[in-house]
Amino acid sequence: MSKLNFETLLEAGVHFGHLKRKWNPAMAPYIFEEKKGIHIIDLNKTIVHLDQACAAMKQIAKSGKKVLFVATKKQAKEIVSERVTKVNMPYVTERWTGGMLTNFQTTRKSIRKMSTIDKMKSDGSWETLNKREKLFKTRQREKLEKTFGSISDMTRQPAAIFIVDILKEHIALAEARRLNIPTFAMVDTNSNPKLVDFPIPANDDATKSIALILDAICDAIREGLENRKNLKASDKDETTKETTTVESPVSETVETPIAEVAEAPVAEAIETPVAETLEAPVAEADTTTEEKTEE
């Protein structure tokens, strides 16, 4: 559940939509009224949809999967990079490269190029390059860092994608839908919410509105990560308890009976009957043979 209330959203201007002539009819259920030619978003529905999105995000983070954040518009760049970095999730704020998800193998190759250049600097092979090659590699590294640096830790396709302004990021949305990746997005009155799995009706142009929604989403992710950490810790404690309970009975069963079996029964079984069976019958047998010879 998000911790945002009606008044907080109202102060941040989350309710302001676009001009009436720019509206998308699919947004009709989320529009409260029209005022001075501008559509007003129903904040009660914003809270409901935000709570649903936060609950889903929490479960994704709890399962240990990654969520990719996409926002290349000026108002959202810094906000996304600042908030998302704290929860250690990948993000794209510079430019969405076509095929970043649908052609993910090529994306991984570009990321590996960055790591190979970094490796050259660390292992000393960088010094063998001439000045022109060094300049080319440096520029290539900077270009790759700008586009793929924020997703360098994303070794596989994300479990979900969060978009600010689906009209501007229509390529990212199309790729996610094609790959059946769950989509979360801030949807303004000029967008089609039916294209998104978890639409959040909100103003996607104001910095305060974007910051408020992102804070709620990132808090949900943080809670999911903490729950995952606590579960791991409790599982570890249980395994250590199990190992300690297993160790004590084994030592008892191994040490005591073996000592008893080794010392008492074996000694009796070997010493007494063997002595009797070897000594007494042999003596009797000798006397009988002597008597027979005498007769």
C-alpha cells in the first residue's frame, strides 16, 4: 500500500491533465471533470491504481527480479536516475535504443564491449595501443556508457518495466508488450491506459508529480527487498539449527554402542568359550586314547 493521500497528490499537481482537445477517449473513466479547457484526473482512482502497482512491485522485488525504469523526457531524467539508483534497479534516461529488449543479445554484446575496454586499462594492454586507438576506444566507451551504463548489471530481460509518458516511450512499450513483460506506467489524459497492465492515471509532465509517484514505487521496491533479505536470514538460521540437532544424536549413536560392543561382548565371546572348547575336550581326548592303548 502506498502512503500517499488525496491532499498530498493534490498539492503536487498530480490531478492536472492535458487540454481537452488532446484527450484520449480511453481515459474517460479516469477523468473527474473539465475545468478551463483542461481535464482533471480523478485522484481517488489514482490512489487505487497506485496501491495496486505498489503491491505488484513489492512482490517482484521480493522474488529478486529486476524492474527496468524508462524516462527520457527532461522533467523525469534526474528524478528517475536519483531514485532508482538507491534501490539498485536498471534505468534508461538518455535514449531508448531500438531492440534494447527484443534484441537483448546485441544489447549484452554492447555492454561486454565496455567491460573489455575497462579490462584493457586494468591488465596493462591499454599501454600497447597508439594514441589514435586510445582516443577511439575512449570515445566508444563514453558513448556506450551514456546509452547502456545504467543497465550494465541487467544480465537478463527485466521482470517488469516502468514508463513515464507512454507516448514518448512508445517503442519501449511496444517491445515490452511483444515480449509479454508486465508494464507499469504513469498515464496522462492524452494516453491510452489499455496498452498498460498497471496504469497509474497521473500528470506525467510536472516534476513534483513524477517525483511523488516514483517515491511511492521505489518505497514499495525497497520493502520487497527488505522482506527478501529477512526471509533469507530466517532460512539461514533454520538451517543452522537443523545441523546442530543432527550432530548430537549421531555422536551418541556412534560412540556409546561401539564401545560397549567392542569391549564387553567380544571379550566374553572370544576368551571364555574358546578356552573351554580348546582346552577341556583336548585333555579328555588325550586320556581316552591313552586308555585305549593300555587296553
